[in-house]
Amino acid sequence: MLAEYEIFVRALEEGSLSAAARRLDLSPAVASRRLARLEDRLGVRLIERTSRRLAPTEAGRLVYDRAAQLLEGVEDLEAVVSRRTTQARGLLRVSAPTSFGRRRLAPLLQPFLAAQPRLTLELNLSDAFVDLMAEDVDVAVRIGGYEADNPLMHRLAPNRRVLCASPAYLAEHGAPDSLDDLRRHAQLAAENQSTWRLEGPEGPVVFRARSRVRTNSSEVARELALAGGGVALRSTWDVGDELRDGRLKVVLPQYAGSSDVAIFALTAGRARAETRVRAFIDFLSGLYGETPEWDR
């Protein structure tokens, strides 16, 4: 009986019965039969099928509110009981910045997946700000201002940032010898990343980059820097390999990105996801450390 309510609740949350079936690891036929049995037993239609997505009937809204509370209570109970084990199960929804997720997270996930065979991981990569509660995300890996006293933030690694350019660019234009001199050079930055907060010999300073190229992709700025397009402020997790093999060179080494920016995981604080979230945070906490591989 509980399984029938679960497919109904998830169908409304996912927007389609097929998506709910995938989330619960069911076939569409089984999901459809469970929903039909629930409607037959209650004697009312619970869902209206529109051209775009499912919508609850008036009776469906009433049933959804009560059923969602019931399911969350069951999940809370399971979370309390399963604290005794690190074995996670269910669906874990994770968000991460596009480039970081692709370069520094995805290649490292297999040991976690192997250790948690009952867990399904949904990893969404996006540079947009993700509202964890509104978008039903359990964990968001972020790069930004870290608050040590926030219990929902879990520090994973420092985020060192350096000003850099390619040897070809420096051979043609020379290296800037001051921030004032930097203004005559081509600068590269994605939208919303043109305010460079730096720490230098005389303390914090803000440099307003005037990027030659307007783009919403940080990866475009990175590739242009590698191709000799100008000077960029880049995180070492993103360009550590290129700095190591000489494809990029640090310029103005006396200036670095503000140290209050870190790589951290933000959790939504949901009791129903506690076991799988805790397992994932424990895994992330052991990946990087205070001296990550890209800084060695």
C-alpha cells in the first residue's frame, strides 16, 4: 500500500509517471498499475494528464499533502535507524560546477559507487546558482565564500587562484609588472567573474577585468588563455596541469585570489537523506585535503 502512495507522490514531484518509475527503479508498467490500484481503492481520480506534465486533481492535492508527510516520516525513521551503518541507499542528487565536476569530481566517483551498491547518484553539472530546497538537491559542491560556523557547509579544499597567461602571449606582449600595467593587457573572464578579488603586498584589492570576449562559460576563458588570448584569473584546480607543464605561466605572482574562497559542499539538511548524504560528504572529505593533487 505504501508503495502505491510513493509512486503517486513521486509522479507529481517528477512531472511524469515514467520519470517517477526511473527514480524508484520500476518499469513504467508496474508504476502505472500501482497508481491505478490506488485510484481504484480510493474511488477517485488523483491525477490529470495534461499535454506537458501531470497535475493533481482536487482530491489528488489532498492525498499528496498527507502522503508526502507520511513518506517523509518513514524516511526520517529509516535515517535514524540506518545511522548504525554506512551503507546508503536510494537516490542522491548532487549538483556541481560544470568544469570542476567534469575534471575533478566525475573521474573520482567510482570508488564511492562501488562502496555503495544500493545507492543511485544523480549528478547535475551547472554553473548556475542552485536552490537546494526548490530543486530537491541533496548536496551542492560549490566554490565561493565559506562560512566555518555554518553546519550545512563542509570544507573540502582550498581554492587557490593565480593570474596566468600562455608563453606565446607573454612573448608577444611581455608580462605585466603591476596591476596598473595589467590594464593595458588583454583580460579574459566569463560573465559574473570579471571582479577579481586579489590579495597583494598591501592587502586586499579589487581589479575590474575588462574581458575582450563576452561569454557565460568559464571554460571559454580558460581555453582562450591557453591559446594566447590574454591574462586570466584561474583556479589551480582548473589549470594546475597546464602550470606544471608550462602551457601557462603565472604573472604578477605577488597577487593571488582572495583566500576566503574555498571549495565546499553545501547540504540541504534533510533528515530523509541523512545516511546517503553523510556517506557522500565523508567520501568528498577524503578526496582533496589542504594540499590537493593539483597544488603539489
